[in-house]
Amino acid sequence: MDYNSLTEIMRTLALEAGAKIMEIYDADDFDVKVKSDDSPVTEADEAADAIIAAGLRAAFPDVTLITEEQAASHSEKASTFLIVDPLDGTKEFINRRGDFTVNIAYVEDGTPTRGVVYAPAKGRLFYTDAAGQTVEEEGPFGAEAGATRALSVRAPDNGALNVVASKSHRSPELEDYISKYSVADSKAAGSSMKFCLIASGEADLYPRLGRTMEWDTAAAHAVLSGAGGHVVRFDDLTPLTYGKEDYANPYFIAYAPGVELKSA
């Protein structure tokens, strides 16, 4: 894989998809449907998916592509593949809360090694560069990449951790687990931004005790890894891997090294 080309193309497609999403987001109204799994899907999800899928297939025709909105792609199996969630945080989008992202990732041998996460309503763009280092680009975003700053997780203080958790999927089980830690600050965030907050040093720990799919997490997992962070399974603390049979994730924990992880 030509990582320079991959970085450029993923960035460009994320921005193009984000622009289309915001066009629909800023409209007076938009269509919302319900998928077979009872999750919502909007015309923004579908439009962004069409942009990204077409661009990736044109640029990388020999690489398997998995995308949330194209169910036929879910039967394709490979250890190395591209995976897309064109609009992560659809509920946030529908409720006009702004915490939604565009996610594109490249998985190699079951590990997300490159990714881009774009939060168009927040004006934040995170991605791994050609060397695999995570950066955040300063806006406004144009056709050519602008100034970037390299990101690195911070050294956590286990007596005063910053924890980030889901806005839409909190549960008594999650609250009980978080209570095992000494927490200085707990914030809620939507979509894959939670990983990015750890990557940028704004949080230390993100436990997820709920259903997610690989397209929900792969891009942000790559972003966190490129900033020095880790993502492990909740049950045995082994690395979270990709290309699983149904593309479903187990419970997991994303964190900055130095966090003293608690058992379930």
C-alpha cells in the first residue's frame, strides 16, 4: 500500500462526505428511515457512503471494502481491508447535537493501521499520516492539507483520571465499572470522537460496555494507536482485532498507557 496516497485519498473523501452531510444537516428537514436492525439511517448516511465508496473503489480496486450502509459488503472476508462508517453518530445527527463523524480506516492483518475521523459540525479533523503518526489538522480545510499538529496521549494520573463515555449508550453496568476508578472529570461524547479525545490528551479512558461494530471503531482505533494509545477487549484485556466473522465488537476499553485497568 502507498500510504502517502492512502492518507491523501482518505482525507479528501472524508472532507467531501462531510460537506455533503453538513448540506443535509443544515436543511430544514431530512429523511430518516429504520434499517432491519432497528437502527436509524438518514439520507446523509447514504449520500456520504456513496461518495466514499465510489472514491475508495476507484483508487483501490483490489482492496476489500466493508461499509456499514452496504449490507452486501458484510459477507466479504479478508484480513486486510478498508472499512467505512460514513456517518457515525446518526442519532446525534438526527437530534442536531453535532457529535457525529465520518470514519474511514485501513486494516492490515486484523489491526487498524491508518484512519481518518472527521467531525464536520465540530470542525475537527484527525488522521494518521503516511508514517502512521496521528495528527490533527487545523481548519479551515481545503483541497490541500493545511497545518497539522502531532498528537500524543498524555501521561495519566490514576488518582485523577479523565473519563469519556457515550452520550447515548450509558448503563448501570458502565457506571458501576467507571466507579472503580478515581475520576477527576467525566464527560460525555458521541460517536468515535471519544477515541480522539484520548489521542489528543483530553481524556485518559473510554470503556464501552455495549454493542458496536468494527466500522464504528476502526478509524478512531487507528487514530488512537497512532497517538500511542491502546484498545483492548473488556473480558481479557487482549488487543481488539478486526475482520471478525460478523464484524461485531465485544465490549472494549480504549485508554492511554499508564492507566491501571480494573477487572470487570
